[in-house]
Amino acid sequence: MALLRTADRTLDGPWEMIVTAPGACAGPEGLESLIGFIPAPVPGTAAGALRTAGRWSDGEPTPLHGSDVWYRTTIAGRGREILRFEGLATLCEVWLDGTLLLSSRSMFLAREVPVDLDGSHSLALAFRSLAQDLARPHKRGRWRPQLATPGSLRHARTTLLGFMSGWCPNVDAVGPYRPVTRRGEGGCPTDIDLRTSVEDGTGILAVRLTFPDAGGPVVLRCDGRETTLAETAPGRFEGRLALPGVALWWPHTHGEPRLHAVAVAAGDRDFDLGRVGFRTVTMLRPFADGLSLAVNGVPVFCRGACWTPPDIVGLPGDRESYAPLLGLAVEAGMTMLRVGGTMLYEARPFHDLCDELGLLVWQDLMLANFDYPVDDPAFRAALEAEIAGLLDRLQASPSLCVVGGGSEVEQQAAMLGFPESIWRAQAVEAMLREAVAERRPDLVVVPNSPSGGDLPFSTNAGVTHYYGVGAYCRPFEDARRAEVRFASECLAFANVPEPVSLTEAGLTDPRAPAWAGGVPRDRGADWDFEGVRDHYVGALYGVDPEALRRDDPERYLTLGRAAVAEVMEAAFSEWRRPASVTAGGLVWLWRDLAPGAGWGVVDVAGRPKSAWYALRRAFRPVQALLSDEGLNGLHAHVLNETGRPLDATLALTFTDAAGKVAAKAERALSLGPRETVTLSSAALLGRFFDATVAYRFGPAAHALAHLRLTGRDGALLAEAFHFPSGRDATPREIGLCAALVEEGGGFALRVAATRHALAVHVALDGEGRSSDNWFHLAPGAERRLALTGTKGRPGGTVRAVNGSEAVRF
């Protein structure tokens, strides 16, 4: 097992690249007569190099799978070295001085080759035409999915990105998209295998490594403690270090994601082996009853999104590309990101950052929808090596908690009518469980996403892809009726970006033909996800979306942004209430893959959309929720997921739209760490009040219920709203006002309204954003919003969807 290599150096080049006809050059000697090489960063892709050279169009991506792509550089040195290729997309030959060293057929396997250097040498990488390989005769599967074409992709170990029409642009992933490194033999420890566990509160660090040149005792150090490793074979050292009372690693919402530096010393030499975390991940109920996770024995409601790469053109894997997006996930209160089987394995910096930030990672195998030929020995061997490489690479990562056998493989077969004996992915599950037991026994294995019920997509078992509220246009009540146990995908909409992003993309008019290109759809479906969003616009606001789109496109987009925010908050409010059976929900999708109204809650430029702001409110670790319990009134729920006690004040107010109070109650609360409380409206008020307008004793006394949770200092911690008679979005004077104030060396925006303000939204004139957006204001309420990312004194406009005012600041 090879987890860490302390002596690896990046082979930076400079590299250059050329695109040729398939088979134009049998070997690198044929390149000498060619002209047209361009600089090519490595790690990187051919598409990325073309983009840098100004030879790329996002609107019309250059097809690359039908060509050969050659990379070349010069490598100098003397003696035996190991060249390591972390990721080669996809059919690649490695040549040194005209001699073929290796051929790789998997984008997902790291490859190593020894070389003997004696001066300056020519290194060439030939990426052969994947299209030609896919076009040759292949054994057909038992079913053909609509997700991606061609069907022969079932035999290829490459990403489905670029092959999924309606999902993402047709960008071909070709090139050395992960680092190429070199290392000499000897001098440093290699084949380093680190494992962590927790036993009765004691952290256990076990290590095995190869160090023939140690020259004496090898000492393992961590958390200020050390032990001497035993030499179990010549040059092979092993041992374990017990760390009683070591600080544990937690998701950022529940505690501190503590990491501990690990080093070994031999004589007067010290070697940094990176950092590790100590934590346990366990299941709280049988998988058939629904996935439910505990970290360090504490239940964690897993909420977040299904991850997308930072850039599908260049496929970057550096910290600088990941950090802003992962920072937004933390800011939104997400606890989990799922890397699904339609994507690709992310680079080590992604996992390092998740470790540091306290984000749990669900990692699928790169298998999706197809009937994969696991009975073929060559395919099976490649997949086994892929699984082993994944687990070895992430063997010390505390954020990794779930590994899954892929995405919608079982669902695809089941929906086509095949019996369980066909759709159940037993071979891959067995392969995965065996590898996890050997390499990462602390992980939870999920057979497939979805899986676990009478049908793999049953909502009340295992894990499900829940689109009842969403693609299937079910009412909000379905989120409870479906008894969702764990939604590893959910709530997909064509989420409209903010105006600044639409302007940059030239997509300001939803009636223009170009607009439809940015709207996702499932291949073969006669509907798209804009129609799904429009359904909820009509249901929530009582308007005709098509007429609004035609007559007032700006208003159409505004209500679209507001609607998805409402749906996101409503669904997670249902799922997070203490009595809910739901233990997690991951929104489809994290980030757009192209400009336009895509699935992402963050747009292609990395800017949050209305859905992100809604999730930021819905995911608060200290949270206040309202649920409509019909004749039992409204129930107020307060959640404290943190490890700290909570002293707060809870206020429940019922008003009409103008702010006249019909009923009001206030109560001081003290909650311990990880504690929740539920109080009915009757218990809070101490009397009967038709809080849900269920009894029908005449006209409703209120139009709005407002739950507000404040801390000791009066600061707002969380709030929730309930609209017993629906949301009236008719524009009117609501007394909306806004003022810019200087605060802490920056700027904040004070927003208030005399009447209820629905979906208040802030649009800055330039770059930057407010700390909250697309939120409601109770009558007479005020919010103070921090402004970040602005330059100079910011300006902008504040509006509400039910307000006639456009307030400048």
C-alpha cells in the first residue's frame, strides 16, 4: 500500500502539446516533422491548454476524443528514478526516448514506471483517440441507459462528463489532468501506510513504512507523543502509538475538525508524514431502515450537496481552485458533500481541505447507470485496482466517511423492469466491502445510490434519490409522506443565477433561444427542470409562469429565484424537525457546469444563487423551525447541534400582513449540547389559537406566523415563517428601507420594512454579496447584513417580491 511518498517531486516541464489525427504518429519520432505545438500546463487537460492559447470556445467546445493528443517534455537526471502519473485521461502511452514504457486504459488509476536516467531524455505522452476505441465492437450490456452515449462507455474507465447531453457541455477530458512526479530510490521513507482509529476514547495511530536507509531506530511522533517502530523485516518498520485523550475530529457544525501532525525521525533526520484525524463513524440503524450516521457517537443530520468539479475544461486539482467553493459549503452550514459516480475522483487537495474544514465526504465509485462488465476479468481487475488506489490514497483522511458502489446503476435496471436478481449490483458491492474491510474498516459502505428498499429508489429505506418535491412536482407535504430516510440526491431545479452572472454570460432574457441551452434536462424527457421550477412559482404565488415569462421576464426570473429558495427551506425544515425519520439530504447539484439556469446552487462563476442562501438558513447548526401539524397547531422546534449549551429566547408572533398582532408568546430556553426541544403553539401561548387555520371558524386572524430565536445579547440566531393562507406576492407599498452603515472596517446594510416583506433580495452594483439574501422580514423587523467582497463604498438595490419599492443605497 502506498499512501504517502515524502520524496516525490513534480515534473513541471515545461510541457508542450499538439493535437493530431488518430494514428498519425505511431511513436514520438513522428512528432519531429509536426508544427503547431502549444504550451501545455501539467497537471492539466488539452482543453485547458487550448483555452489558455486562445483556441477554445466555451460555446462550441473543440472535440478531442476523435483525435490523438501528444504531450512532450525533457527530463534530466542520473540514476534510477520512479515516474508516477497520478491521472491520465484516458488511453495513454508513455514513451521515453522513443521506447514505450507503459500503456494505461484508465483515467482513474495512478501508474508508476522505473526509469534509468543518464543525462537529458525526451518524455512523451500519447493520448489515443477514445472515440475510435469506443467505436470498435464491444459486448452489449443488458440495458442501455438514457444518461450517456455511446453504450460502449460501459467498458471505459473514464468520466461521463462530456458524454451526458442535457447535463453538461460536450467537453472532452483528455490529458495528464493530475500531477506527474518523480522520485529517486532511497533516502526517504516510502510506501507509508497510516491508519487511525478510536478505542474507548483513545486515539490509535498505526503505521507501516519502508525505509532501507534509516540507519537506526525509527521514531513515530504525533500529538507530542512518540514511540519507536519495530523493524519487522529488513527496511520495513511497523508500530502503533496510543494517544489517550487525543482531541477528536468533528464536522465543523458539531465541533472542531482537529488534525494532528505526524512525523518519523531517523537519527538526526525528520520526515513530515502529513496530518491525521481521529474519529468514529457508525450507523444508527440497519441500512434497510435508512442510512443514519453518527460521528464520535453523536447523530449527525447530513446535509449538503452533490459535488461538481471546479472547472470541467481544465479539471484543476489544486487548493486554490477548491478552496473558494469548499469555503462556501462551510459557510452554508453543509456537513457533507457527495462525489457522485457521474463525475471523477477529486485530487488530494480536495480531501485535505475537507479534512481541515470539517466537511464529511461521501465518495462514489465512478460507475453510473450502465450495466458494467464486472464479469470480464480485465475490467474487474482494473476496478479492483481503482478501489484499492482510492482507499490507499485517502487512508488518513478523517472527512471520508461513506463509499458507494456508484450512481443509479441499480435504479436504471429496476426502472426498466428487470427483477432484483438483475438490478442488484452484488458483484461491485462485494468487491467494495472486501476492499474497505482490508484498507478502511472505519468507513460506511453504501451498495449503490440509491439502494436499500423493495426497489432501489424506494424513499422509505436505505438511501434514495428523492425528487417528489422537485422533478415530480409533488406538494410540500410529500416530503413527509414519502418518509424519506436519507436523500443522497434531492431538490433539483433550474436555479436562476443572480443578475450579474446572467449579464456576464449574455443570458438576461429567458425568452431568447440561447437561454434554453443553459437549462438542464434528462435525455429523452419531454420536460426540463425550468418547467419544474415554474410549477412551484405557480403553486406558491398563484401566477401563470408562461404568461409572466412572456410579459415581464425580469419578474419571471425574480419569482423563480424566490420559489426555489422557499422549496429548499420548506423541505429541509420538514426533514430536520426532531420527529422526522430523515437523517440526511444532499441537494442536486453543488455548482453549475455551464453558464445559465443550471442545477447548481452556486453558479459557474462561483457566485451563490438564491438556493444557496436558502440552504444557508436551512442548515444552521443552531436552528429554529416551524411545522404545520394541522389540528395540533404549529410546532416550534429548536435544535442545538453544537457542543456548547444554548441560552436563548424564543418568540412566536402571529400577525396580519400589515403587522397587527393577533397572538404572541415568548419563552426563555436553555438547551444543552446536541439537544433539541419541540413546543406546540398552544404550549407557548398557553391557550387555544387556530395557528394553522385548520378549524375554519371564520376568516383567519393572521396571515403570518413568525418564530424568532435570539441569543443572550439579542442577536438573531434563527427564524422561521409560516403562511397559513399562502404567499401573497402582489406588489404593494410595504415600507421597505435600507441604509449602508460602516461596521468593523467594512460595510453592512440595514434593511427593514413596516409590513411583511417577502423574499427580500439585495443586488449590489459591482462585485460582492450580502451575508443573507432572498429572506423574509416580519412586519416592523430589521436585519443587518454584512457585505463582503466589495470594492470601495458599495451601492445597490433592495427589493421584495411583494413590494413595489426599489430602494437604492
